[in-house]
Amino acid sequence: MSKNHTKQKAAKAATPGQPTDGPLTHEELQLSGRNHSMPLEALHDDITPAGLHYLLIHFDIPHVSAESWRLRVGGAVDRNMELSLEDIKSRPAVTMPVTLECAGNGRSLLQPRPLSQPWVLGAVGTAEWTGTPLAPLLEEAGLASDAVELVFTDADSGIQGGVEEPYARSLSVEEAMHPEVMLVYAMNGHPLPPQHGFPLRLLVPGWYGMASVKWLASIEAVRSRFMGWQQSVAYHYLQGPDGPGLPVSHIRVRSLMVPPGIPDFFTRRRVVDAGPVMLEGRAWSGHGDVERVEVGIDGEWMPAHLEPPQGDFAWRRWSMVWVASSGEHVLRCRAMDTSGALQPIEQVWNYQGLGNNMAQRVEVTVR
């Protein structure tokens, strides 16, 4: 069997079935019970509490002892290293607010719906992460001149697409040496919760969350491209079951609105009183700084006020006063970044349901 045919078979297994227009499956409900979104009302907060931050766990949360845990650094390096958590903590520390978003955010809104974790819009959060920059550690290990990538492997293993392996992702040497890439051990001033990667995780600001490997166990420098499942098959923009497609990397520009007023319990449709209504939310991008947010009221777009960014890789608050009149209304919001990217109004469909940054739609009844 040819290598290309093998890759095509693997790509066809990247999702558990063909996209569907049908109801949520039992398997999707199982996934949604294990993983959770950030409630959109948490957009009020500059920093998302750990319990409200979105969470995606590919396989199982590993039980890791901080005392016995070690980070192994090896492969194409001059010096193999084995570091304890205390060794990591003794290195120069940095605390930085970073917005993380799952690449599948918005997947359940696509039609037909790709089968996987059925995110709506809340697979995002901004935390203050504390850790140490990765680049100095790699310099100490002494990367070989012909090393091309760093492979980050965690303690979370399972089966996907018929392949059994630990969750692992790679970055090019150039990407891994960026000063903002860190090994983090604290979230919002506390040790990482088990579900967020205790005792140590990688943090790759500006990239979708799949790059920030949790429960980090090893870093290996390699002389050829890493072809693990999560790197070469999953997380690719595809228009059909056959690969390879384009790899997912940086976060596409997005804005979200705090749903105004109060919700109907079952439908979540919003109800507000007529008169001035403060609309607010957050906007972010991994491709450039957010430079504009617009709010759509029944199809008419108006500029929102932007506050200063919280950090180079964190979201920006926006706000606008809407004088609401009685009746039924549709609110939307969209952002533009300095790369010139503008959120689309219509869905940008792809086979794995990734990077869907279609402008949010909020239906409101004004009484």
C-alpha cells in the first residue's frame, strides 16, 4: 500500500463519521458532558475564573504525582535533561494574560455538522498563566543544527482513528523559540487544576488550544517532521474526507457579545426592556491586533468602543449603547484585526469543523 493511500485512509478516519444534519448523537452528548464551554456572561470578566474557562480533554485526565513527575528533554540535543517541577519553578518566572480558544469553537453551528465535540460559541477563556519561557531551556539543552521540530508529548493517551498513541503536537524550532512560548505551572495565581494540565503544560499564545499541550511529559527535538495523529491528520482545514488539507495554527479573528437582558430557560432567547441597553463583549485574534469591532442591529452595522488590550495575546473589551425599541431584533458582532481579516457573516464550512469564526447571532425580544 502506498504512503499516499495510507494517509488518505487516515484522513478519512479523522472524524467519527460523515457530517450530518441530524440531531446530536449519543457520542456527541458524551463528549459535551466531559468538556465544557465558558458561559458567555463570563465575558464580563477580564480574567476568566478557572472553573468557567473552557475545557477540552481528548482522552482521560491523567493522575500525576508532582513529587515523582519529571519533564524529559531529549532527542537531537547536546544534553539530555530531566527536570522536576521544582526545577521548572526555580527558573525565571513570567505571568501573562493569554486568551485560549478551541479550534472547534462554533462547530455545532455548521450545516451539515461535523461529528466531534459539539461546541456552540463558548470554547474560549482568558487566564493569567505563570511559567517560564521555553527558549532558554532549549538553549541549555543545545539543539542540534539539523533539528527541525520539537515534539511535545503528554500523559494523556487513547485511540483516535484506530491509532493508539499519547496526545502529541510539534512546533518548528523557529516557532518554539518565540519568547512568548512558555512552560506554565500556574493559572490565575494557583497551581494548574488537574483538568487544565497539572503539573505542567505548554502555552503557545496566539494559536488555537490544541498546540498548548497539557500534562506535559517530554520534549523531543527531531530531525524530520513529526507525523503523529494530532499533527498530521487531526486539526486540518479540509473540504472532504481526503487529506492532507491545511494545518490549523493561529486563532482567527473573533468577537463575542455578552447576551443582553435575561434568557428564556430552554431556548436561551434574550428578553430586554425598551430603552438604553449596554452591549459589551470581547474580541481577539492570533493574526494581529484587534483594531475594530462592529455591532449589527437588524443588519445595520455600527462601530463599538474598544478599550486597550489586556496584553499582547489577550482579548479586548468592547462596548456600545443600543437604544432598544419594542419588537423582535437580531444582534450580531464582528471584529477586524491588523492583518485585514474581518469576521465573516456566513459560515466557512470545513470537514472537521475548525476555525469557524462566523459572526455571533443573538435573537432578542424587546418588551
